[in-house]
Amino acid sequence: MLGLIQYPARLLRATKRQTAALALPDRRDLETIGLHLLLVGSVLLIVFPILVAAIVSTKQTGIVTSLADLVPGGHVVENYRTVLVDYQFGRFMWNSFLMATVIVIGKLALSIFAATAIVYYDLPYKDLLFLFILFTLLLPVPVRFIPLFQLVADMGWTNSMLAITVPYLASATTVFILRQHFLSIPSSIVETAKLDGVGPLKFMAFVLLPMSKGILVGVSVIMFVFAWNQYLWPLVIINAEADQVAQVGLALLEGDVVGGEVSWSLVMAGSMLTLLPPLLLLILFRKPLLRAFVIQQK
Amino acid sequence: MSSREIYTDRRTAGLLLLPTILVSLVFLYYPAARAARRALYSSQLGLDDEFVGFENFAELLTSGGYRSRLLLTVGFAAVVVAGVMAVALLLTFLVHEVGTGKSIYLVAAIWPYALPPAVAALVFIFLVHPTLGVLSGPLATLGVDLDWFADGRQAFVVVTVAAIWKQIGYNVIFMIASMNNIPETLTETARLDGVGRLRRLLWVYVPIMTPTLFFLVILNTIYAFFGTFAFIDIMTGGGPSGATNILIFDLYQEAFDFFNWGLASAKSVVLFAVVGVLMYVQFRLTDKYSHYGA
């Protein structure tokens, strides 16, 4: 009965599709071309500011008053060398890199431990514990940086790598993502490990980690980008210029341009340098990154 | 007991959890508690604390300046959230619809996720600098006289556009995942019924994507409230005459320019309440719409 009712509908659909294909091939092609044009246009619009920055970073003075002036100049090596060496950007970038790397490794280790305990241990008050970790989502740096500043200053950590890494090491987001992922690993595998008498450390190293490679890469990129782009906290806790990170270093460079000591081409060179590491990671690891984000939302 | 809970040794479990709990307690919970306590004291840097109860909060509530900054921040957040989501939705849809070159277009659409706010701010200053900007000339021929170092309304617009630009990539990342999850049969049916692309986006896709869109509204609001500090600090310093002085920048100034730690702590408690309410709303909405199965 059902088949009889559905049959004409299916037939109708097929004829419709045929007529559409026969009558409107040109329209479809036009639409596709239009789609590409729209996409190229919007993508160009989004990339335009960075293209300008890239071009300006190669010019001598960086004064570009009309679109016609937007042609690369010949001062690439000179500009980038000046920024990296004379304006300490090499130093700032290194500090940022160190900070981001320590945060990624530390967060990853701490979060793997915590997520393992939460998923694979029979514990009392487990939900409460998980809630305790999740609740820290309510406490981003901006709502606590004043007391945090006092605390970290009291500990004597001002201007140290400890100050810009340790407070970041507990990560509700990462524990959450890893927990979700661990829960998706078939319990049969877990039970096999138990039957084989595998200890917790071996279980993490030889069962969990190999099964989580993609997700670990994904969350690492998220953490690196997050750490690299931190601005407010380094701004308040680091006041020795040599210990500063690239983000705040950029603001210092801008101060110099307002003071007339630097040209805009140098500021744009610094901007390009600061953009490069997170951008490269995003392009290289976009697939695991996207997968990690999908889990985060659940 | 679930079959995954294969270990029972509580000491090992405690050791595994200890680092996360310790860092959370010392650097997250303790400072937050300290801010809550400090908010009840009239404390300036170097001076003795004096308990004043809710005086700091009363001062904030009755201060016309603080109220107008609160309104400004809400307005700023509304424009940023609406702007970024409209742009990202259209962009995501274009990427979703295109056949060839999809992955290249996708990267070109999500890359601003990696963009540091400080870089976005500086590039934008240069782009629309009133005298040196690349776009100032072309905009002048269109009749827009750029003067945002002095004109508050223009400064607000420039900061908003820069903040939206930086957040596009993050939104596309979530929207494309959600859009790719929409069953092909729905798209096919809409197409056969002669539903145009734009109407398919608005009347078929958007309703299905509701959970993701709600999630993004909350995340974008938090971004507008807190993640935009670098834009304000680098581009306008809260000015001209307070036109871009959103709460997070106001808080920073209270603490590190005026050293009113008590009042500043009260302000961070207010911001904490904002995050709390937003998270709660997100939690409830996720609960409510989870049956859609995002």
C-alpha cells in the first residue's frame, strides 16, 4: 500500500529532475560561476587587510595613500631584519613561542591525567569533581586578572615564564574534549586492557594516546593559538621589555610609530611575523582542528 | 559502575587529578574569591583595607558613567554578534554550496581564527588611518570623511568592524560542521520544490542549525565582552571621550591606571555575573534544543 502511494511521487520527482537537467543547463552553469565569483570576492575581502599588511611590510616607509601604491617594495630583508633584531621582535617571538609551547605541553599532560581519572576510575563524587573543573569556564582571565596579578606578584613571579604559563595549565575545555573522546572509545577495548592487567600509565601510553592522536593534535592547535594570542595577562604581569611576548611587543612597536621613531612598514612586518605561527598551524592541521571543535560543542 | 571504570586505586586517581585541581584552586578559584572579598573593601594600592560592605557596588549602580559604559558594551556586543554571525552564515553557505575548490575556500574562510587581536587591531588602524590609510582616499571619494581619532561614532564603527573581522573564522568553523550535518535529502527536497538558495538557507538550514547558532551567540557575546580588549587598548584607548570604553577596558583602567583596587574588584564581580548568566543561558538552551541533535 505504502509503495503504491509513494510510487507516483518518486516518478514525479524523477521527471522533475529530468526537466530541470534538460531545460536549464545554462542556468546551472551560470549559478556555479556566480557562486565562485561571490566566494572569491568575499574571500578577497577577508584577506585584503592582511594582503595590504604584507605588501606594506616590504616597502621603505609604509606610506600608501592610494590603492595604486599597493605594489611590493624592495625592503623585505631590511624591514624584517630591523624588526627582528633592532626592535627585539626575535626575542618577543621566542618568548611567545616558549610560552605557547609550555602551555600546550602542560595543559595536554594535566588534562590527559584528569580526563583519564574521570573516565577510567571508579570514584565517589565523580560528577561533582567534573563540575568543579567545568566551573572554571566561568573564570576567564578578564574576570580575575586583578587578584591574579596581586597573587602572582606576591609569589615573586613577575616578569617570569612561570607567570605567563602556570596560571593557564588547568583547562576545563581540554578535559571536556578529552573526556568526550575517551567515552567514544569502545569499552570492549578498555575491558581487554583490564583483562590483560595493564596498569594505568601503560594504559594511557599504549592504548589511550595512540587512539587519540587526531584529537590531541586538534586540541594542541586550539591551545597554541589561544596561548599565542594572549594579550591582557602578559600586558599586566610582564613589565621588563626583554621578557615581553609578541602581542604586547606589537603594541610597543605601535607606540614607537606614534612617537615617530618607526615607520608603518616595520609595524606591518611585526604584524606579519606575529600572525605567521598560528596561521601556519591552522593551515597545516585544519582537519584535526575542525574535528576537535565539533567535539567541543557537544 | 560503567564498564569503562576499570581502575579503582583512589590514590593513583588522586595523583592524576591533583595537578588540575591544584592549578584550578590556586590560580582560578582563589583569585576569584579574593576579588569577591576585595569588592567589599575600599582599598587603594598601598593603603590599608577598610570594610565598606556593598558600597562599591552601590557606587557602580548609581554611577551614570558606569551605567552608560554598560549600555555601550551591550550595544557593542549586540552589533558584533549580529554582524559576525550574518557574515559568517552567508560565507559558510557559499562554501557549503560550492563544488570544486571547497577545501581551499574553507581555509580562506576560517583563517581569521588564527589572527591575533593585536595584529587585527594594528592592520585596521593602518587601513583606515585618517591621514595615512589605504582606504581613506577611496572612502573619501564615496563621501565618507574618516576622522575616527576624534569622532566617537566612527571610532565605534571601526573597532566593531575590526572585531567582527577577527571572529569570522571561528564562526565558520562551527557553522560549516553544523551545515554539513544537514541530511542531503532535505536539501534535495527543497531543491525539487523549487526553493531558491537564499530561502533554503533561511527557512530550511537556519532552523536546523538553531542549537549551533545559540551556542555561537553565547561564545560571540563572551568574545565581544572580553576578547576585544586588545582592539580597544591598541586602537582607541577607550576614546575618543569614552565612545569605545567597554567594560573590560574600563576595569583595566580602574585597576592599572587609577589603582582603585576595591572598585575594580567590584567591577570584575559584575563581569563574572555577566559570564555566569551567559553560561547558564547556554546550558539551558543546549538542554532544551538537544533533541534536534546538532
